[in-house]
Amino acid sequence: MKDKTVIITGASSGIGKACAYVFSQMGARVVLAARNEEKLQQIARELEAEQRPVLAVQTDVAMESDCRRLIDKAMERFGRIDVLINNAGISMRGLFKDTGLDVIKKLMDVNFWGAVYCTRHALPHLLESKGSVVGVSSIAGFQGLPGRTGYSSSKFAMHGFLESLRVEHLRDGLHVMIAAPGFTATNVRKVALGPDGEPQGESPRDENQMMTPEQVARIIARGIKKRKRVMVMTTQGKMTVLLKKLVPGWLDKLTYRLMAKEPDSPFK
């Protein structure tokens, strides 16, 4: 990663913030994108204090104009783009019948269209550098999760987009990777939207049993270095992908039972 330019969306917290530190420590020039400019600038100041090259760009990935500006500023500052990590995302929790359609649209705008916009504008530069496009996804992109229809839909859509992109550029040297962490101790779950579009507040899951953002960031970095296609990061996730192929009906029942055990589950 020495002297490579890495753009990270959703970089103000969680996995994105961890990626900023991990890739910077590996010698990369990092471009940080998120809506919260104050948090971005704080991270940038910390990296600059260690003499690490960094650029912070306030970005709402749901807006194409912001994504185009992000890429333009990265090129203006560093002259090349080697890695794009589409990490920005929001989650939700609620039964589809109770969830406003505007909530699902918001998830698609950020999780799917945000990745599409950033990738589209970065693509010419990534093709020139034979670089990497990464989508930070979830097991929800392999198996539909009850109570999270909008989230699963956005991740399935991201998978289809990235897989198609990989095949289109099979002979161009473009590396495309889907990274699927397990449940991770990040702020994403606490600000997950409820059926009414308001943040749910406290997460229903025990953070002590989750991956840390730093673990996820290191696995993503390793996957990029090895130019992996898919990085499913937990045993539970790998079993889910396997069972989806072998016994999909049984997996549906298992998924329902597991999700129904969550505190305040909407389908007990």
C-alpha cells in the first residue's frame, strides 16, 4: 500500500475510521469521506500529526455531485486513485409491512447508489492504476434477513453491481472485492432506522461477541493485497453462504429462529 491512494467512504466512524488508520499505517495516502466534517477533520489532524498524507472531504454519498467532487479532489491532491472502499452505509430494523417506503429508499440511496456513484466517477482512474474497488457488505447480502428488508435489498443490489463490474473488466486488471464482515461493534447498528425512519437507539445485540472495526479493516487490507474476490469474515458467515447453496429452505427457518431471539424482535 506504500504511496497508493485509498479513498474510504463512511470514514468518520466504525469500519471506515479503522480503515483510515490501518491503511495509513501501511503507507497509503488516504482520502476520507463522510457527512460529518468535524469527525473527519479530527481523524485527519491525528494522521497529519504523524506526518501521514491525508485528505478529508465532506461527502454525502447519496448525492452524485458530492461523489464526483470527492473523486476530483482526490485526483487534484494525489494525482492517482488505487483503491476505492465503498463503506458508507446505514441499516434498518422493522417489518416490511410496518416500514415506510421512504426508509427503504434512503437505504438504497446510501448503500447502493452511493457505491455506484463513487465507483462510476473513480473507475477511469482505477482502470489506469489497475486498482481495486471494494464493497463493504454483510451476510445480509447473501441471505435475506427478516426485519431488515431494506438493508438486505441494498446489499444484494451492491453484490449484483460489483459482480457485473468484475466480469465487464475481467481483462482490464481491475480488482473487485466484496467484503462481508460479521456483526461488528460499530455505530451503524445504533443509528439503524426503525420503521418510521427514526434511529432505533441502543443495539439489540451484545457488542462483546462481535468483531471489532480494526479486525475488519485488517482483513479488508489483506484481501486487497491478495486481490481476493470475496472476503466472508466469520465462521457463521461462511456457513451461511454454504447452507444457502445446499439447503436454502432450512437456512430460512434457521435465520428466522436466530433473528427472533433478538431482544424486542418485531416477529416473536
